Amino acid sequence: MLSLYFPEARNAYPNVICYYHHTYKDFTMALHSHKRMEIMYVEYGELTVKYYEDNEKKTLTLFSRDYVVIDADVKHTIIVP
């Protein structure tokens, strides 16, 4: 796991491993996590991110031109109305 909060990450630089672009409508993604951080950007519309922080379920709603950074190994799902 490479967390944003590890001391060794302070002098690190971004290294893009994967990039994708999807347009979703009426979509729910399965709960999952990644070994590296993820940046999600909402080009237009609305997106709800459900994630776990300290074993507590949290919800964040993003709108057009919003983004979120999800740290490594954080379980999350997205819901698009």
C-alpha cells in the first residue's frame, strides 16, 4: 500500500498508473479498494461516493467539476443516479 499519509510519500511525485474515462447513468459500482490512491473527477452531473473511514460508513456527493482523492486501501463504491 502506498498511502498519501506515509512519511516516505512526502518527497514522492505523482506517477499515473491508470487512466480511464467513463460516462455512467443509473449505475452502482461494487465495493472495492485499490493498492494506490485514486482521483475521481466529475465532468458533469452527480456522483455519490460511499466509503469507509475508521470502520464507519461515510457518504460524499460530488457535482460537476468536483473531485475527490481516495487514499490507498480505502473501501469505496460509486453510485450514479
